[in-house]
Amino acid sequence: MSSQIIKALYNRNYRIFFAGQGLSIIGTWMQNIALSWLIYRLTDSAFMLGLVAFMGQIPNFVLAPFAGVWIDRLGKRGVLIGTQAFSLLQASLLTWLTLTNRIEIDHILALSLLLGCINAVDVPARNAISVEMMDNQEERQNAIALNSVTYNLARLVGPAMGGILIPLVGEGYCFLLNAASYFVSILSLLALRLKVNTVVQQHNDMLLQFKAGYAYTFKQLPLRNILLLLGIISVTAMPYTVLLPVFVTQNLGGNAGTLGFLLAVSGCGSFLAALFIASRSEFQGLEKLLVVAAVIIGISLISFMLPGNLWLSAILMFLLGIGFLIQVVGSNTLLQCMVDDSMRGRVMSFYTMVVMGIGPIGSLLAGSLASQIGVVYTLVLGGVCSLAGAWYFARHLSVFRIQACPIYVQSGSLASREECRF
């Protein structure tokens, strides 16, 4: 069991990538909590929290689908070095403005938009390159899960560090540490020894490549339904993170440390769920877990209606961490097992668009709605929508399995149709 969980780490390139990206993501999460606290301290506005989240993520909706074409045409390592360098610049500017007390909400909006443009290219490239490092399908599946282990360890460590550092030294030094983490990430990317065939030769017509990737992704029911359920949850449920500072102050009477604690608890749930997925050697059956995860998310969000206290909120955050991790990573794993290598960048760019690009619309709506009806009822509405998405996906599970079988065979994830489980 333990060797299965860390199977991908036997690959030298992946070990280096895993360590470098892990440090970078810890810095990112520390910056996220510091930035949300800074915004609320400057504006005292739930709407402004939603607007900043919208500015930081909407580029994924606009740019990510086209970024997938660029990633399939260009070298993925070069793309990642570029995105990490620009992220270093963004964090450095944020640090300077904050430490010199020049920071204003307009600066935050502009820098969030810049980082969103960077992430629209960075995230699908990172997903694609980590899978292509692997030698076989089992290692690829394990690498996808370990990417989530990295992300959720960072979700555990980063907010905890932020919650400690913000009261002690302020938000600016959290931004400074994040800038340093990008430098480490760049060094790790330079240390990779990639095969020549990980760089795809350029093609002439970019628009045709985009159309081919769109048709490949959305004309196949299994891929389409995975992204549909993920999209529903991204719009209606995931914005709960944007509303957390308001919930912590208004409903729990907490502070930055309370916010960091709840995010760390959510990270613990996600970390355990990631270990569970990493321990699996079989990707078939994950479609059922997507339904379970959506139900967990829905019930947990609705349960915020109960009389609030810190420990009940912590339990719900733990369950949400489990639900969101299984939903996001399970969807990623199934998509990666279905897709041809020639389409990987484009499919993962649509995945990024759904996870990170549609979310800002939900964040903006959630911020506006919370200003009108309150944070709790906004969370409940997200939970109801998650349950509706779970019901729709579950209705089509049998058709999903039948149509997914030849896709698995064509992509090489299964040797023959006899291995399919209906």
C-alpha cells in the first residue's frame, strides 16, 4: 500500500518537480490567506472579496482554452519557467506595495488579474508535464494523485503559516516568502532531464487545433459530463472559500488565526482524500466517487445553517476538503486516462477553465448574493445546486461507463474492452 502511494516518486524528474512545486504552492496558499485578510481589512466588504477573486480567476475562462493549444505546440518546461518567472514578479510587486504602505485595492485588483493570466497557462501546463514524465498508466494515475497530495499539504501548511505570520509581521512578509518560493520552483524546473519527445512539434493552424480540441472534449459524453458536474460545483459551491473571512468574523467572531485554522482543517481532509486516491491502482469506479463527493459537498454546505460554533465549522470544513478533493482529482484522473497525448494540453486547458475559470463568475455572484441575503443562505444555495448536479450525473452513470470503455482502450489506459467494468 505505501509503495503504491509514492510510486511516481521513484521517477527522478517527478521527485524534483514534486519538491519544487510543493514549496511554490505553500507560498501561494500563504499569499492567498494573507491577501484575503488584507482585502477585508482594507475594505470590510464581502463584495470586494468576491470581485478580487473574480479578477484573479476570470482569465482562466478566457485564456485557458487557447493556452492548451500553445502548450501542445511548445515545450512545456519552457512555458512553466516563463509562468513561474512572471509569478515571481507579481509577488515581488505585491510585497513592495504592502511593505511600503502604498497598497490600495486598485493595486490588488490589477495584480490579481495579472496572476490570473499567468495561471491560465501555468496550471494546464503543470498538469500535462507531470503526467508525461511517467512511463506507464499506473504511474500517471499515481502522479495525478500525488500532485493533489502536494497541493493539499500546501493547503495545510500555507494557511497555518499565514495565520501565524499575519499577526506577527503582517501580510507583506507572507508575500515576500511566496516570491522566494517561485525562485525555488524555477530552479527545480531547470534541473529536469526531459526526453526530446515531450516537446511537440509546432503546427500551422492554431484555430483548427483549438476546434479539434473542443470537439474532442465536448462531443464525447463521458468527458462532457465530468466537466459539467465539475462546472456546477465550481460556480455554486467552490466560492465558499471567498466568503470564509466574512463567515469567520460575523458568525464565529474570529480573526486571521481562525481563518487559517479552518483552511488548515479543510486541507487535512483533502490530504487524507488525496492519499486514498493515490493508494488506488484502478481508475475505473472513480465516476461513482464523483457522485459521492458532490453529495458530501452539498450536505456540508447546507449544514452551515445549523447554529454556528468553531468546532462544527471545523467538521464541515474537513468534509468539504474531502469532497472537493475527490471531485477535482477524480475528474482530473478520469480525463487524463481518457485523453490521447496529442490532445492532453487542450483537454487539460478546458479542465482548468472549468475548475478555475468558471469559478470567478460564482465568486462574483456569491459576493453579491451574500451582501443581500447573508453568507449562510448563500452557502446553502450552493449546497442545493451541488446535490442537483450529483443527481444528474448519477442518472447517466450507466451510459457513461458504456461510452467510456472504447475511449479508455483508444487512449491506451486499457488493453481491450474485456477489461472494462460496466
